[in-house]
Amino acid sequence: MNIFFKKLKKCNKAYTTIYILATLGYIVGLIMFLFSLIQLKGIETFIRIIASIFFIIWFLNFYKVYNI
């Protein structure tokens, strides 16, 4: 995590702002998506759980790949 903050400090302010906005947008979208999955009627619970786990792992994998 310290490496990431050092890179962000050296980076252009515009890139830093775009990165932060994109990350926040993805987190908000993920929360809204998971919330809508939970409220669906007629979809099996197993499919909801699998979809939720998939998107959370995808998000965490993004941070692991970029050493954040």
C-alpha cells in the first residue's frame, strides 16, 4: 500500500483524480449491483451468491495485480 501512495504522489494530479473517481465509481456501482441482486425475486439464492462473490473477487484481484 505504501508503494501505491508513493506512486500517486509522484503522479500528475489529473491522473490521480481520474484514478480516484474511477475507483469510487466502481465501488458505488458494485454496491448498487449487489443491492439489486439481493432484491431480485425469482432468482435462486445460489446464483446471487456466486455473482456477488465473483464481482467482489474481481475487485480485490484488481488491487492485487496493481500492488495497491
